[in-house]
Amino acid sequence: MSIDRIHGPEHAREVYLKHLWEKRFKNLAQVSPDLQKKIEDRKNVLERYEEFRSASSAPSEPSTGALVHYEKPLPDTAQTASLVRKVYREDDSFNLLMERQSRQLALEPSWHAPWKLMRVINGHNGWVRCVCVDPVDNEWFATGSNDTTIKVWDLASGKLKLTLAGHVMTVRSIAISQRHPLMFSASEDKLVKCWDLEKNTVVRDYHGHFSGVHTVDVHPTLDLIASAGRDAVVRLWDIRTRVPVMTLAGHKGPINQVKCFPVDPQIMSGSADSTVRLWDIRAGKAMKILTHHSKSVRAIAGNPSESSVATASTSDIRSWRLQDGQLLTNFRSEDTGIINCLSVNPDGVLFAGGDDGHLSFYDYKTGHKFQDLPTIKVPGSLESERGILSASFDQTGLRLITGESDKSIKVWKQIPGATQETHPNLPWNPRLESQRF
Amino acid sequence: MSNSRPLSVLLPPPKHAINASAQHKSGLKELVGLLSEAGNPRETLYSVESFQENSVTLESFLPLRHKYPDLKIPQISQSDIQNTYERTKAVFDKILSQKLQPQGTGAVGTANKGSAKTIEYKLPDQNSEVRKLKIVDQQVDPLQPKLFKTKKVVAPSTDEPFAPVLHKSDDITPQSTKEERDKWNIPSAISSWKNPNGYTINLDRRIASDGRYSKESLGPHEISEGHMKLSEALDAAERKAREEVSLRADAKRMLAEQDVREKEEKLRMIALKAREDRKKNTEPYSGPRALDSATRQRQEDQRERLNKIRRELQRSKMSTAERLRALATGEGREVSEKVILGAAAASDTADIQYDSRLFTKAAKARGQSGGDQVYDNPLFVQEGINTMYRPNFSAAVDIQARDAADTLESKVQFELASGKRGREGPVEFSAAENTEKSEEGESSVKRHRGG
């Protein structure tokens, strides 16, 4: 090949690679098994099929000279399956839509007892925007509302224990520390407040957000809190000194929820730009960005019994492995509409509260929606006031507390004595479209 | 030793060296991908592992739990938590200590306090004793503020992991179907039967061009023969009416013209007759010479009457003033011209009406250019004009009173100066001896006025 026929460096490199190939591998009698495996891996399905065809039709009779060829009948299903197995390897066969669908149908989601309303608590004068259960003793829970107050309720009796006033705008999020007697509340008045639960007063304010704060969470091991809001950054604060230790910028829209975990990724944030970011807080940047959701990600919930996380956007709930952000499950949530809140209990029940006032309960492992019930309306509330704004299971996972837009707090429990026979779940029929991309 | 090293070691590294190598690598990767796509799988042996580490694969869409239904994800172990905790805490302690350090305070110079370094050396040429050199850090005041207070603002790093968008984008903006678009279509308000030049298309043509009404199903939309007939009849009736009206107008005009012509003829005849009469009168009587006194008397009377008529006629043509004058002279009275003119003047109108446009025009003329002209005509034209040039009587009375007081005062002064009392009646002229005194007085008055 003369020099003038080489066009640019790319072409030169190609020529060089070919030359290399000629020199090294062309005259090899036998390729080493690991190389052979790699070659096999690189072959696509059609190539494999061609090989299969040539291998199977090699001993076939020579042409008889007949004008019309007699087509052999198609092999039976067992043979087809073997062909499929031969052409598509184990991984590839899973890439087939029908194969995946048949495997889905073969799954047997575990039965969960259905849930029913146990108690309605009235007391707030506005939407109940956040619910947080006492993580230490499981004796009380706190709710934050549009009426700017935080109320503390007794979990067992539903009696009001305390009203905390201090914010001047909607309280959007509450986080209670496991290691300190402190409660943190984020509000639309750009402030994060730290409440001392022994003195029931505000002890610290965290100034620095440029706009309303939508979410706050306490780091489980470090003395840090993470807050995020409309200004599209996650801020990490040192609890004691109130110093904004770190600012995690990168989201392109308001952040709806932030979650802290003890291991990497230590911060996870879901935003209205329809992405979820897993943050590496030692480096101060995102280690992974999950772009599977196509609408604003409104809720993130960690699973207390395994290291995985569920995220929800409109009609789309997914769960992820925490350590590497691998997709675990697509939940059967194509027709749920806007989802405001998620909560997972230790028994593997995922609750999703819809903006249209529907409670949907999912089996966490398989993504099977086993119950879907509309919320019970409070007498005197408007039709438009159906919406679950916040929800949380208690620490045992036996009670579900929801904060709703009809200003009430509702407590739900599983129907006692329910069995699979008396209360069968919704049927398991995964649709093809649930394998959405 | 230094001579053995190549010279290039001393040179700075080539610019963009790292980038260049990175480009080379990525180019190689692309090439490998290209070759694999070309169809020869054996050529993809190079860097198979590194290839496609960032690209989107089907695997990233397929949920792990679908593939491995019994996938167990263990809880995080305590050792992991502890490990992460320690590493993260170190980082955050460092950041926090930096943040908590008050701005401007320098690094405390006590770290190297004890580390005094001793160097022993011997000068090569002399066989003298070994010299010792102790290197000590200079003492720094730990509370001394930093010499340089400039704090560099570091922009946050923008290098992010490559995040391919892993969701369908078409569900964000759903395509509308043609029916939907037709439903939302708002037709333009422009008439298709009229063009900007004012030409219109006939009704039957409109119907013909409209696709909704085919020839078979014209039905109620067809314009029947009766309509055509009616419109034609209406047209004809209108034309007829117009013709009649114009005819009638013509006839009327002709009648009026005839009238005028007749009158003129009559007048001409009268004038002719009068001229002939006059001629007959003026020409000498060539009839019987001898006239009796009675006839003469009659002729005299006739002439007198004629003169009288002529005078009457003349008087009727006179203006009011002249007629009055003539009346006065006829009656032998002496009436002054002023009275006649006063009597002849038209009766006074109480309020004179002016054409306000005159003033508007004037106001406009007075105003600046068109840009400053806010109103097209002044607000108080009519009222203003009634009071503008009228003397203000009360003000006038005041001025007069003041003048009168002034003059009175000056008069008193003058009289005091001249030693004279006020005088009554007309001015009395006296002999010339008083002239000097009076002049003196006048000058004093002048002085007074000036002062």
C-alpha cells in the first residue's frame, strides 16, 4: 500500500492494526481458549445463527434438481428451544422480550396482608407536608404542615403532645436524629432549624440556602445534615457549628428529596430535572447519575432490610442497588400518576402515596402492586383535597402514617387475621409495557 | 552525572501532552469499535475490556431482579460503615477546620520549632576543623495575621461522570395526531371571497368552488331560479326608479328655467316700454301747438307724479342713513350727522359671537411645534376672549383712587410749597410777575416726584 493511499491518522491506524493482525494471528493454527471465548462473546446473534445453520445443514443431501424444494417442517418446540439456547446464550436469551416476559410471569410475588384505615387525626390547619417517626423509641411522630407548625403526636393513642412554632412558612421536611436528641426541620422560608427535643425549643438555624428548602436528612454516622431545595444544590451542614461544610452542585432543577446513607454513596438526591444523583461526598461530586426517570423524581425511600433504594417519579417507581446504582426492579406502576411519597417497611412492602389520593402497596422484591385503595375522605373536605403528601411506616412497619392535603393525618394498619384465602392480593399479571426503558 | 542525562529532561514537558495521549487512546477505541461494527469480530481483540465501558447497553435497562429473582442484597456490614465513617470524617474534619479558621490568621509557626537542622562541612582546600551549621526556622508570631489576605475563589469542578439519558424522550412531548391538530386549527379571518383590491367572487362561483356542496347534493344550498329572478327584478325596479327620479328632476328644472325666461321677457318688455315712453316724453310735442291750459295743467301734473315716483324709487334704493338724511332735509330739519349715524346703526348685539377657529388658529400659531401641542384647541377661548381686553373696573377704580390720592397729595404739597390755597373755578390768568414763583413751585413738585 503506497503512502498516498493512506488518508489521515485514522486510516493509518487501521492499516497498522491490519498489519498487526496479519503478523500475529493469521497463521495461528489454534486460538487459545480465552481468546476463542472473547471472539465468541463478540459475535452477534445473526452470526451465531449463521454458524448454526451452516453446521446443521452441512450434511444435508445435495440438490436433487427438483424445481420445488421440499421445505422441512419446522422443528418442534423442544428443538426450537435448543436452537434458541444455542443461538442465544444464557445472557442473550434474557435480552429477548418474550423470554423476559415469560420469566416475569413465572415469578410468584409473596402475599402481604392488605391495609385498612385505623385512625384519622385532625389538628393541622394546612396540608400535612411531612411525617417522621421517632427512630429511637417508636413512641411518637412529628408532622410538619403548611400552617408553619410542627406537631408531635403520640403514636399509640394519636394524642397531640406538642406544637412547635418557629418557622414562618410551610414546613417541608422533618428529620430526627438517631444519635442526638435533635430534630431538624426544613422550611420554605429558606431556613433549616434544629430543635432540641429535651427543651422543645429551636437551638440552631442553618442559614445559607438561596430559596425554599424542600428536604433535610441527618447523616446516620457523621455529625452532618444534608438539606436541599429549590436552589438545586445539596448543602451539608456541620450540626454543632452550623457551618455549611460542603455544597454539592450539579442538579439542574429543584431538589425534591435527599437521603443520607452510612456508606457510599452517602448522599442521594432526587430532583425535578428527572435525575437521581449519587454523591461521593469525599470528592464533593456525583459518582453516578440515574437518568431512567423521565419526570420529576419526587420521592426516595431506603429499604430498612437491605441496602437498596426506591425512587419514584410520575407513574414510575424503580428500586436500585445502593452500592453501585444498578437497577433492581421496575415496579408495576404504569397507571399510578404522580407519586408524592414512598416508604418501605422491613417486611418488604413499599407504599406509594399518589397525588390523586390513591394508596398503592407493592411487593418490594418483584414490584407487584398487591393493593390499591383510595384514601377515606374526611367529612367536609373538598373533592380536590385528595392527595397523599407524605407517608412513613413506623419503626416496626406495622403502622403507616400518611399526611394528606385534606389537613388530616391518617394511620393505617394491616387487616388483622387476614390470610391469603380470605384476602387475596391483586393478581400478578406483568404487562409487556412494564418493561419500560 | 548531569552530563549523562539527556538534554530533554531539563526541558519543560510538551504542552497538552496528556491530552494528546488521551486523544490517541480514545481514537484507538473508536477504531476498535468501528472495526467490530464492520463485521470482523476477530479484529476486536484489542482492548475489548476497555471498549464500551461508558456506552449504553441493554443491561442498564434490564432490572437485576428480573434476571436473578433470588438476588440477595445484604445489609451494609458494620465494618464497612466504620471504614467509611473514618475516611469521611477525616475529610470533613479537615474541611471544617479550614472553614472555622478565622479569615486572615496565618499558619502557626510552631510546627518546625524543634526541628533545627545541623550541617557539618569542611572546606576542601584547608585542613581546618569541621564547621557546623545549624539551620533554625525564623520565629513567627503565632498571632500575626496573614500577610496575604487574598482568598482565591475556586470554581466548582465541572467534570462529571458521563450520564447517558436512559429514558424515552418522546413521552415528554407527545406528538399530536392530525385529528387533534385539525380540532385545534383556527381558520384565518381573511375572506376567501374578497381580495384586498375589493373584487368579490359571485355567489354561484363561491358555491361551485366550495367542496362541501357537490353537484349531486346541492340541496338547500342551491340558489334557486326564483332568487335569481327576484334579484334581477329588484335590479330592474331600482334602475327604473332611478330613471323616473332623474326624469322628474329634469322636468322640474326645465319648468323653472321656463319660468325664469318668461319673467326675464316680461321685464325686458317693461323696460322696452319704459324706454319708449321716455323717448315719447322727451321728444317735442309735434301735435297740435295750441294747447289749452287744462291740458297743460294735466301734463304738468303727470310729470310731477312721474318725478315723485322716480324719487320714491330712488329713495327705496337709498341706505337707511341716506333716507333719514333725505327725510330730514325734506322736512327742513337740522339733524346732526352723528344722530343720523346713531339711528342708522344696527341694534347692538349683547354678546359678540366670534368664530372660535380664529382663536384656535392663533393659539396654534403661538404654540411650539406639533410635538409640544397637546391639545388641539385652547380650553378657555370663549370665556377668555370676553374678559381679556375688557378693563377690570374694580382695578381701574383702585388705580384711579390711588392716582387721585397721589395728585391730591402732590397738589397739597405743591400748594404748601407755593403758599397758595386751592383754587375754585376756571384758571385765572394773572400778570407776569408771578411767573418765577410758579416755576419754582413746579420744580419743587418735580423734585418731590423724583424723590
